[in-house]
Amino acid sequence: MRKSIRIILAIGVLASVLLLSGCGKTPSLGSGGGDGGGYVPTQTTLTSETATTANVQDALNDYDIVNLEAAAEIEFTADAVLTVPEGKTLVLKDEAIITFNAGANVTLNGDIVLENGARLIDTNPAGGTVWNGNGTGSITYKPGSESWVDGSKWVAEDGEVVALGDDGVFKIERTAYTIVEGTVTSKIAQNIGSDYDVQTVTIQSGAVLELEADLNIYAGGVLNKNGTTVVETSGEVKNNGGTINE
């Protein structure tokens, strides 16, 4: 089985909702200007005491942004269902942890964001956790966050598949991944193209992709460099019929 970045998406996700007593809808900070126009997303925060599987789902149903406070831990076991609707965002704050065990069912149509210290864990990707989605979902890893799959640290500062270093921000979508900012290192060989799970790799302006193994671009595969330089340490970009946009 290929250890493609796509598998991480099908192996690490979260979302759920709640009606918290005494919890009001508060405006999102930093969105919009001062003209009073446009929609302001609603958001709420679940603490380590209130962050249950049922409450997370209820909150996602009622709010645009659901924050899991530092140290909140949620575990989805057999038959537990988590749905992150399109347009909704689940944010794991410092040290927040979500674990998916065999039999859990996750539908990711919205977004998950992991901040410093947050962890997304899938204990049994091959034998139990079911991942679904319509292609609109994403997972964004910020510096200090981690994704553990079947006991292995796949995405982390020193990840086995993707290393974030001190400043890397990495985003996974159904058929694409993006180096958002900082330096992100690919630790294993990656194949992109129409016959593979990942079709597009984008390096946003100012970000850096470092290769410790080859990035093979086949037909249908696209590498968007946006004026950046790929650092080829012990790997290189190999174009086998794909497209490289400088």
C-alpha cells in the first residue's frame, strides 16, 4: 500500500456538535473589515469538561467554527459517527487530542485545523476507521501539531512522512496537498498524477518544499511552484509527463 499523503486524510479527521449551556455565539476574530458588511462566522469553544463526542457534533451543527480548548481529549470508538459539514471548521487548540478507533465513522466535508501541540490519531486505519467526504474537506497542520497513524508519527515536526520543522504549515485535501508557509519536508517518495491519490502539489509564495525522497510527476499531475525553489537534499523532482508551473 502506498504511503501517500492522501492516506493521511483518510486516516485523521474530526468534527462533532453540541448545544452548550451558557455558551453564546461569538463573532469570529480577525474576519472582515470595519464596514459592517459581509457575514461574520459564529464560533464556540468546548473545554476539557464539555468536549464529548456528542457535544462536538452538536456544536458543529450549530456553529461555523468549533474550538477544542487546550487539553481537551475526545475518543471515537466503534460505531461513533463524526461529521464535519461543508463550510464548518473544527480547530484543535494546544494539546487537544482526537482519537479514532476501529469502527469509528468520519465524514469530512469541512475543515480541521491543528494548532501547536494538537494531535490527530487513527489507531486502526486498515481495519476499522471509515472515512468519507465529498471532496471539499481539508486538514491543516500548523507548527507543533501531529498526526499519528497506526502508532507511527506521520506528520509532525519530525514526522516520518511529512516533517513540519519549526515553521511549516501543511494542508491536505482529497487529491491535493499544499505547503502553505514555512519549510515542509517530504520524507518518502511521492507519486502524483491521474493514476494516483494525489494529483496536485502547490507551494505557496514564500514557502519551501524540501525533498528527502523523489517527487515523481506523472500524467495528470501538477506541481505549482509559484516562484519558489524546491530544495532537493536527497530527493528530486522528476517530471514523467506531468505539468510544472514555475
